[in-house]
Amino acid sequence: MADLLIHTQGLHTHYGASHILRGINLSVAHGETVGLMGRNGMGKSTLLKSIMGLVKPSAGSVSVMGRDMTGRAPFEIAQLGVAYVPEGRGIFGNLSVAENLQMAARAGTRGQRDWTFDRVMETFPRLKERLRHGGQQLSGGEQQMLTIGRALMTNPDLLILDEATEGLAPLIAREIWRICALIRESGIGSVIVDKNWKHVTQVTQRNLILVKGEVVFEGSSNALIAQPELLAQHLGV
């Protein structure tokens, strides 16, 4: 397991009496980009929160960088090189764009500083134009860029991106997908949640589909694209 960034084994999670995750096995290797798909309410966000320590699993295990981190605090997961871009973004609205980025800046787990402030500016030219704007002054797409940029400033080994392009205009969504491809090419592992399977499979090597808290498909992007009946059944296309 030491060569895996993330490994969950038999993961079950409840919200009160509601059984959300039912025995999920998920692994992400170094540099691998994995897509997590499924309709609303199927457990995707709960799986990410269970990995990040925001929700405590009721059974099973979560390993991060080969260490058992089941139910540990989110900051402990982050310290192992995992960056999380949540649904809803979670930026600091009373801080400027520059302050949001600078407050997250640190070296990675191996001392790497590949993602500097200047590199983030080159990657997100829209943010460069808005450095003094407060977070609350940005559009939804700009906030998403800021949240991804802030995550990259931690120089992570793994980036978890929940609802990558939810509610964004098509032009902004294309920009987010361009950035996801850049992140993949930089060698950072990723888990990407999004409803647009066509865009997800363009940047991922492997994908999982969740239905009612269970994995009903796991395989390569090419294998998923080759099964239109599966896409129609579980993703409504």
C-alpha cells in the first residue's frame, strides 16, 4: 500500500440511520487521475469527506500514503500531501485573491515547491487580473479557479476536486478542464468528481461509478466510453 496515495478498503459511512457508503474500495496511485461519477445522492461527496476526515466512517479503513488514517482529523490528512477542493469552494471572502493564495503557500511532503505564486498566476491569468479583489467579489468560475490555485499552493501529492465544473458557464468550465489536464501532466495525482463524463474521461486514466453507495463500474476511460449502455443506465446520457 505504500505506493498508493489513497486506499480505502470496505468503507462504510452512515449519516444517522442512513447507510450512505456500502463497502467502497478505492485506490489512487502516484500521478494517477481518477474520475468519480454517478448521479446526485449516490455517495460521491460522502466518499471524499470520509477520506478527508470530515465524516467518520462506520466501518472499513482509509490509508493515506501507506498510513492508516481512518477517522483522523482533516488537518492530519492535509499534512500528508492531500489537497481538497470542496463542493461550494470554501474560499475566504474577506481576503483578497492574493491573500487567499499566500496563506496556503507551503512546501510539499518532499520539500517540493513546484507550485509557486508566480506559477499559479501563469496558470490562472484571470486571477492575476483580480489580485486585489476580495473573494466575495469573484464570479463562481473565478472562485473555483482560486480554490484550485490555493490547493496547488500547498504543493500536494494528491488533489481531490469535488464537482469540478458544477454550475459554471461553458467557457469557464473549459478553462477548468484545461487546468485539470495541466495538473495531471505535472505529476500530481487527482480524484475528480463531475457529472460531465465526456470531459472527465478526457483527463482521467481510470473511473468509478457509484450507485447508492456502491461501485458498479471501475475501469479505464476507454473501457467506460465503449459501454454506452452503462453510461445511459447510470449517468443518464
